[in-house]
Amino acid sequence: MPKMKTHKGAQARFKRTGTGKLRRRSQNKNHILEKKSPKRKRQLRRPASVSPADEPRIRDLGV
């Protein structure tokens, strides 16, 4: 049986850390940024963790 292919959409959105956890980009940073405070936008730059409940599903996508 051939190997499973990596889901490229998931590969672009999630990165694995050195310890094996999954990181994702923070939400609310795409548009309507004018009304958001500079502090809020600055804090959204940091990557967020993927929920432990969602991790197995994302790992199945080959990330």
C-alpha cells in the first residue's frame, strides 16, 4: 500500500515545535485591523497552540 500524502493546506497552516506540539497562526489578524489596538495586534503575532482535542485530527493530515 502506498504512503499517505501530506495535506498541503494543513502543512501551510500548522508547524510542529521541537517537543512535538502543534502551533498555528493567531486568528483576528486578517482584516478590520484599524479598530484594533496596537497592543492587541502585537499580541496576535505570537503563534497559538492547537487544542489537544484537535491535535490527533491534524496529525492524521500528515503534519
